[in-house]
Amino acid sequence: MITRLLILIPACAAFALAEETPTPSTSPEATETAKPPLPSVSQIDENTFKIGEVTFNQKTREIRFPCKVNMTEGLIEYLIVLQQGKAHESLFITEICPTHLNLAFKLLRYTPSPELFSLMEDGHMTGIYPPVSPAIKSHARIDIEVEWNDRGTTRRFPINEWIQNSNGNKTMTAGPWLYTGADVQAGKFIPDLTGDIAAIMEVRNAMINYPGSDNGEETVWFPFPEKVPPLGTPTTLIITPHFKPQPLPKP
């Protein structure tokens, strides 16, 4: 399995970088020049690999990457963004490369689900949602936890426990987040350009979205000040599968 994973990495990297890329209008020579370099993957132990700052385990399908606490109060619409993204409304910021995280998802056999987003026609939403099989839905649902050092003690909690919904001042409903993937534009993975990694509000080009109730509301989500550690606290975000995946249908 280890050898097979290492062999698959170049092909999967190319797929993750080029998925849904529009047909190029430039010459073959320009297209070849514009191709991004494939990311370097290192093996840490029998089952653990690392791409940039993203670590993943082929056996448990766990993904880890570093973040920092970015907000302890105020409205939030995002869970995780890059520093150059919408940091003024995100609970965490990170310096990882979103392409590396997307590649880890693909290597671990997570499958993005487009179920949250209306089909588009002539640049407008149609109100019609794409059919998504139960198997794909099961492969897209993930749990997100946060781990940090609290005065010498390592603590780990579901991320929803740090977020409150002002409709009733209740904790965000526990349950899965959704790996929704994102498009490629002009040869670039869009989250690399926008900095949008995980959104509480529905964001089409964030790689991860929250599918729970009130995910269309802009003014209801806040951090829990008494639960979230101080600004700048180093943390690790941990992604694991919510379900045991069902077999995917054959193409």
C-alpha cells in the first residue's frame, strides 16, 4: 500500500491541480510553461505522509495541518482562511497551501459533493441542485476537531464547541462538515487565489463547507469567547471521515 500510494502521488497531484480546468486557448508551448510544479511528498512513518505543512495518514484517513486562532469575538463567516483571505471574518488563519490539502483529500479517497450549490446557467443560479448519490455523500462528510496546548496539557475538541449561533445562543450543531472541493481557473486552484478553505456560510469555492442549519445566515455565527484561547494561539486542525465510506458507483 505504501509503494502504491507513492506511485499514485504524481498522478493524483496532477489531477488535483488540473481538475475541471477549462480548455486552454493558448498555444501548447505556453500551456506547458504554465504548468505548476508537482508538490513534494515525504514519508514520515509506515502510514503517515506530509505535503508541505499538511500531514495525512493513509490508514486512518486523518488529515492534520497547523492554524492560529484569529478571532475570539465578532461575526464569523469562515472557519479557516489564508492570511490574505477574508481574515476579518474567520476563526482561524493558516499558511498551508490549499492545493496540498486538496491533494491529501484525493489521496485518501475523499470525494467532493456539490450538493449544496445550485446549478448555474448563463452565470445565474437556477435553483436546481445536482443529484448526488448516497455513496458520494458519505465520502464527502468529514469531522473537524481542534487540538492545542493549554498550559502544558494537550486538548482536543470538536470545532463546533468553539462556535455559537446567536439564534438562541446555542453551540453550533454537532455533525459533519462537507468536503465540496473547488474549481480551477486559469490553471490555478481557486482557494489558492482567494484564500477560502473552510466556510460556515455557503461559499462555492471554499474547499469545505458547513451543511447544517443557518449556513445561509450572515449574522448569527460568533466564537465562544470563554472557550476560544487567546489570539494567535497555535492550533492543529484535524479532519477525519464522518462515515465509513460506501463503495462508490462505477463511472
